[in-house]
Amino acid sequence: MISIEEAFERLMAAIAPLPPVEVSLEYAYGRVVAEEIRADRDVPAADRSAMDGFAVHAADVREAGAILRVAGEVRAGEPAPAAELPRGEAVRIFTGALLPPGADAVVMLEATELGSDPARVRLCEPAERGQNVRARASDRRAGEIVLLPGDPIHAAEMAALAALGRPRVRVHRAPDVRILATGDEVVPVAATPGDHQVRNSNAWGLRAQLRELGLTARDGGIAPDDREGLRARLREGLQGDVLLVTGGVSVGAYDLVADVLKGEGLTVLFHGVAMRPGKPLLAGRCGDCLVFGLPGNPLSTFATFLVFVGPALRRLMGYTRCAPPCLKATLRAPLARRPGRTSLHVGRVLREGDGLVAEPLPSTGSGDVLSLVRANAFLVTEPGKEPQPEGSTIAALLWPEAGHR
């Protein structure tokens, strides 16, 4: 049994991002950039007005009260006037419109007055060079880098790619993930279970955790606790990039997953992690497929996905930062610690004043999936005999949807 830190290092060392593919912009959201994205031209491509108002020579408006002749107007979407703006004149201009040649400032409309003579404008404040002007190349110069390999594509990146004229972009391929539940006691969600049975909540929880990463999965159903039936289902799952197997990885007489996978050529990265819940976790490679044997208890499945599976998938997707966010918070109640194992406690992190507080939530153990519904984090205690005291600082692993709980 190895520590969480050693297991994580072994896992990350065994994974490389999946090869790049080119996709249309429509399908780029949620993927990770696999090339340098550079500006195809200066952004903005020319000096533009940042306000509705009047374009002027700043030297003509050194003091408030200057009166200039109005020489016309420029609207957004029109080419800039060909002629240079003469000194002593102003041009009515609208937000986003190109500045006429020679103009170097814009006085906003609210700081101007038009009298009885529409050909004259009074400027009620002084102007400085560059005032209310988006200068050419002030955002990026042609050829400058905007996005780097490893940058995830979300709403801001989608807008940037569109602005740069990138209808297609190279991204890392999304992994083909497959899920297989095991155990004679596991039945479909729609079934009415007997007292000796449980519904297959793990597969649904995993599919939701995958969706939070922008991924989908093929559901391999429920495999029985017999070698031949399990082997057939595992062989189907091993055709993907990642196989998530729930249950059957502990040391019981009917925990067959590890042995059957080894018979299929599994190279084990680790089997057993000094953590609670999630101790029986198995990780390895079988050919080109990355395999996780997740403990069958739903709290363990949820926790091991957050700590190990999610980061591994991010690595495959091309992310450079893969670990779940970890924050420091003030503990509101004592928490038990366990000798020899790092413990993940169901909890809730809240902002209070200028800091964060961590509230432990009641849970009966690794089978208590219902304790997750009010939580938004795991509170981490290091191995030890004495409880972690109230008021101490604790590490909190936030869940992806933490801000919505």
C-alpha cells in the first residue's frame, strides 16, 4: 500500500496526452489546445473609437470649452475617411468606428454641447492624446501568441478563436471512456432491489463526473462474479482508451477483477492506496488502455475518481494542470484521523468574512452515497492518532461543481 502522493506520481508518469486532431470550432468547446494560436493580424487592425463622441486632435482641445467645426461623421462598419482631419475640426464618431487620419483622441458625447449651429461643437473637457481610443495592435500584434498548447477551451477561448478567424483548431483527442460495474449484488437503477442487492449508483455517478470534464462514456452494464462472464465484459471495455471498473478489487473470495485483468495482460501501476475511503484502488495499463479498478462502495468510487481518475483524464486530454483544486480552510469541528492512512471526510466549504471555513458533514462510511448531496468538498486529514482540532487549518479538495452548492 502506497501513499496518495506516490500513487499520483506513478499515475501521471505513465500517461501522455492523446494525439492531436483537428476539429471545427463548433466542437472545440471543452477540449484542450494542441498548437500555438497566434494573432493573424493586428488586434485591433486600426485605431478605433472606444466611445460615442467626437474625434479630435488633442492639441486643439488643451482646455475645456474649445469650439471646433464639425466636419462630418464616421459610423462603425464604415472605412475611415481618406482625407486627414484638418486642425480645428472634429468628426462625430461612434463606438467601434475607425478614427479619421490625424485624429488622436475622442471626447465622449456626454462631455460635448451642440448649440444652435450644428456645424459647431463645444468640448466641455480637455482631451489627451489616446483618450477613448483603442489603438491599433493594443490587444495583440500580428503573430503574437494568444493561446498555448495545454490551454483549455471555454467560453473566453471560443470567443478569442472566433475573433482570430479560426474556424478549425487542433486539440487533443477526447478519450474513449468505458464503465463496467461488477457484482452479483448490483442491479439496474430501475429495478426493485432485494435486501441483499444495491442499485448501480456508481455508473450514474461516474457518468456525471465525466460529464463535468466534458466527456461521455460507454456503459458496459453489470458483470457477474464469475471469471468467464467478467472476462468477456472486460475484453469489451479494454477496447477503449480508459476503462473504469467498479467493485471486485478488494481481497475477498469473489473480488476477481485484478486477477482477470492480469490474465489479460494488465501491468499494475499500484493496487492499494493509504487513503480512506478508497484503499483498494487499482490502476494499470492493459495494452493501450488505462484501467482503474474502483472500490465498489459509492463514496470510495466518488473519492477515487476525484483524486486519481479525473486528473488522469485531464492529462490524456492535454491539460497541464490536472490535480483537483485544493484550498485551505478553518475547521469548524474536530475531525478523527486514522493511523497510516490519509482520510477524506465529506464536508462543505463556505466563505465567511475574508476567509473560508470547512464544515464536516455526517456520514456513516464509504457506502453512504447520500451523504454527498449536501457536500462540496473532501476535507483531508493526514495520518495520525489524535483528532484534528477545531479551529485548525485543513486542506479541502473542492468538487468541480463546488461553486453551485
